Amino acid sequence: MDRPRDLRCTTLVPLGSSEVSLLGWWRSRGNAERFDLFVRATFYLTYLALPPLVLLGMAAEISTVALALISAVGLGHVALSFPLVHLGIEHYLGRAPYPRRLLAIYLAFTTAVLIAGKLAFPHPTPGKPDGPADGITLIVLMLTITTLSAVVGPRTIVLASLAGGAYVWLTAPPGRVIFTTVMLLFVAFAFRTTLWMLGLVWELDRSREVRANLAVAEERLRFARDLHDVVGRNLSVVALKADLAAQLARRGRPTAIDEMLEVRQIAQDSLDELRAVVSGYRTADLSAELAGARSLLDSAGIDCRVIGEVDVSGEPAGALGWAVREGVTNVLRHSEARTCTITLRGKVLTMSNDGVSTSDFRFGSGLTGLRERVAALGGAVTAAAEAPNRFVLTVELP
């Protein structure tokens, strides 16, 4: 868990097991990445599932040669749909330019397929209201609206769906017009809504990371403010006293010695105060660390609960305070937590948070330093994942 944020997908899995590797790969994805994969898979599975179903329904009505040609055309349409959807989603998320050229090629190919299908099968099969041309029209329009849902805006999609209904009205039996138009509008609404949700998920993910960074920045500003308040005033006094002593020395006044002695005393006092401030950050008071953890996590949008009372002091309290500080750092930097629970039972401290996307962890520098500090007191540190997505840090002192 203690690793750079861009390496949070690191997972240790046994070699030679594809199932475990796939599971580890899935767990290594963040929530936004998982939803992104789900949305893209929804588009792609539509292209893989819908054409075979329509072709199977047409197999008994047309010759083998015609079926082969239609299958080839369908594969070509799908081959254009895949990259266009990918680029459309990337453009919607602000990662790629608008695919104008590919969209123009796609629309030209779609128009040619619709016209060729109607020319090749101008009349329905006797005794059946739906002919092969109607099947070709349905599959091409469905795939086209699905693809356009990821590329063009909502108004254009609605117009495209209505245009598809108008095409059916001109070329197919009247009973198919309303059904086809409603189906196209439903497909456009469903896929466009899913894409809108994907944008929201990625925006929330970015906002969460910004909140965590702001929480850390706020703590740094507090430290800078403390240093300024403690050292700034005393340094100003030192400057004035030193200037006064220099002027007195030029005049041969013996009081210059007293002024310089005061400067030395102020400098020593300032050094003691500075050491006290730094010591407050280098030593960890358990009560102060718990209060700071709650404040930092709340600032980052993470619900923090502290269970139990502080009933230790001395070195054990300092070690547990370090554990809280290290645990909070890991929660902010290496997880997508929504909740964090800190439990105190005597000399045992447990920190549990959700939002962890891996099942295998290594001890980095922070956790290694904590383990060495606790081991010097005869204690132990354990860090492990718990299903489904929690990470638990436990520090136990004798």
C-alpha cells in the first residue's frame, strides 16, 4: 500500500495462473477505470452480439452467397464502429481530438450499405412482411445509432434516430416505422446516458484526488504559518537589536555589549522555539495525531471514525501516533477511500479503510520505518487486505 500513486496497480500474483492474473488485473483498476471498461464493453458487445442474431434470422431467406456478402459488409461496418466509438469516448473525456474524418467515412459507408441492401432486395419474401432488406436496415441502423451515441451530441442523435425512422417509412412496411423509431430513440438514450455517467465518474475521481492534495497543502500551510509566527517576530527583533548595537559601537558606547548579549539571548530563545515547533512534527503525540487525522481525512471527503480512548503515554503513545500518521498518509495517497475507522484497544491500534484496489501489498519506506520503530519497543506491525476492498493496518505493542 505504501507506493507511488501511479503505481497503485502493482499486484503480486502467482505465475502460471491466468485466472488469478485476470482477477489481479481487475482488482488493480480503480472504480473509475472499472466503470470505463464496463461502458466500453457495453458498446463492443453490442457490435459482437447483434449482427449474428439478425443474420441467423435471415439465413433461411437468402442464398449462401448473399449471406456471405452481408456478413462481410457487417464485419466492415463493425470494424469501422470499434475505432470510432473508442475515439468518440476519448474525445468526450477530453483526451483526443474529434474524429471528423473517420466519422465522415463511417456515415458514407453506412449510407452505401443501406442503399445497396435495398437495391439488392427490393421486395419482401412472399408471405412475409419482413424481407432481407428490412433485416439489413434494422441491424445497420441499430449499430449506427449505437456508434453515434459515443460521437455526436444528444440533439444530433435524436435527429439521426428520426432520420432512421423516416428511412424505414420510405422503404419498409408501415408497421415497422413506429417500432424502429422508438427502438432507435431508446438505444440512443441508453448509450448516451451511460456515456454521461462515465464522464461524471471520472470527474468525481479527479475531484477526490484534488481534495486529498488540498488537504496535504493545507497542512503544509499550517506548518509554514507556525514557523512564521514563531521565528518571524524574533528575527525582526534581532535585526533591530543588531542595528542598534552597531550604531552604539560606532559611537563607542559600552551599552553596545549589552545589546549584543540581548541579541544572543533572543537568538537562543528563537532556536529553542524553532526546535519545539519541529519537534511537534518529528514526534507524534497520539491525541494530537488522532485529531489531525480526523481533520485531514474530513478535508479530503473521507468519513473518519475514532473508536476507543487514549490510555497510553510515553514511547508507546508516540509509536501509535506514528502509526496514525503513516496510516493517514497511505489512505490519502494510495487509496480511493470513502470511510476510515481508527480503533484503539489499550496498546493495539487498528486502522481500516476501503477503496483499495489491490490484494497484495509490499512494505514501502513508510511502513518499513514504522515497523522498525514498533519493533524497537517489542511490538509488531501487520498490513493486509480484507475482502472486498479494505486495507487494515494493525500495530500491537506489548
